[in-house]
Amino acid sequence: MTVIALLGAGKIGEALLSGLLKGGHAPGDLLFTERYEDRARELETRYPGMRAVTVEDAAKRADVLVVAVKPQDIEPVLAELVPLLGPSSLVVSLCAGLPTVLYERSLAEGVPVVRVMPNTPMLVGEAMSAISPGRYATAAHVAVVKELLSHVGQVVEVPEKQQDAVTALSGSGPAYFFYLVEAMIDAGILLGLPRALAGQLIIQSAVGAAKMLAEGEDHPVLLREAVTSPAGTTINGIRELEKHGVRAALLDAIEAARDRSVELGREHEH
């Protein structure tokens, strides 16, 4: 069995570990590093048989190293990995905005790297992960990463030049949905509904709408039009959304997120 090490066991790292365990990976084949001792003990208690290790131990024992630290923390991690990794290792980066060339420039020549942009629905096994192989990553390496991520959601392969757009759209996307749901719950309260009821109404509506999108074949425009009766309540609401430029605001927000993803990558250029 492939030994997998998570470098950084935050929410996304833990979600991946949990998904791999549920998918049949043995606890003894899963390692993780965690700089906070309390967090390490918490995970060891929650997942019996797993142990926190050092970065050096992880690099020596694992076939696949999944880097799940914050982008601003990548430099010291790479510095520690330089003498430890060779072409037989596979590095999987979950760090937003960081290109594969950053790893390839820092690590020994020939180390294969696959860049991944997941999102937080990984916590409930419904992630959307986009992957891009680096210069030294083969089809076999891509297949390994697809198999790992399939335990926590859906996976697509994209050219790396599209990753900044993916980061803005699906990486940040759940936050936009949460923002809209939050606003709609507030609207329910404004209209006199109790908060709990407003939340129940909107959250189930969101779940149902997402299921219609995922399981049906109709374009979102057709689904929206099916709810929009002539001179009805929905068209009056849509008119207000258009009047206030909600569509344009979303376009601007996603462009801004894309631009920040590009900046994150440039911050590590030397």
C-alpha cells in the first residue's frame, strides 16, 4: 500500500486523511506533520493508529507527500525537504496560488509535483479538486493523485495556466454561496421569520437547487426560468438583483480572487 504523508494537518489536511481512512487506507499507511502539539494529540486520539511525525520522517517513509500548509509558510517547508526528496517521491501541493515551478526550482531535479486546488466541501466528502501535473509528473503520478482525491469528492485535470481561475471560482466559491445564504437568512429575519426557520428554509432550498444542478441536464438559465412566472414574485426579485448589479459584482469578485491567486504565486518568485 502507498504510504501518504500530510505536511500540515489543518482542516483540509484532516479532511483528506479522514476520506482516505474511509476509502480503505490503513492508519499505519497515513502520516501527518503538525507544528502544534495539542492539535497533533487531538488527531491521534480521533484517528487511532495514526501518529504525528517530523517532516524528515515523513519524507523518508512516504511515497506521496501532500503539502497542505499555508502559502506563506511554504519556504521553510521546502528548505527542509531539499535534501530529503528525489525523483522517487511524489509531491502533491494543496497550497493556493503556488505553481509547480516553485517546487521544481527548490527541490532536487526530477521530483514530480502535482498542483491541486481543492475546496472546503472536502470536509463533507464533496470537494471539487482541480489538478495539474508539473514538468516531471507522469500520467501514472496523475492517476495516483486522482485516486487519492476521489475519496473526498470529484476531481478534474486542467492545464496549470487555468489554476488561478479555478482557485477563484471553485476554491473560493463556497464562500460566495455562504455569503449569499447568510444574506438570504437576514432577509428572512427582516420579513419577520425566526432565524432558525429562515435558516432551515434557505439551506434546504440551497441543497435542493444544488441537487437539481448536479443531477439534471438543464442549464441554470432554464432552471431559473422555470421558477420565474410572468408578473410573479420571482421576476420582481430578479429585477432588484439586476438593478443592484449583483451579477456584475460576482464577476468582479471572482476576478479579484483570481488576481490575488496570481499575486500569491509571484510573491515566491526569486
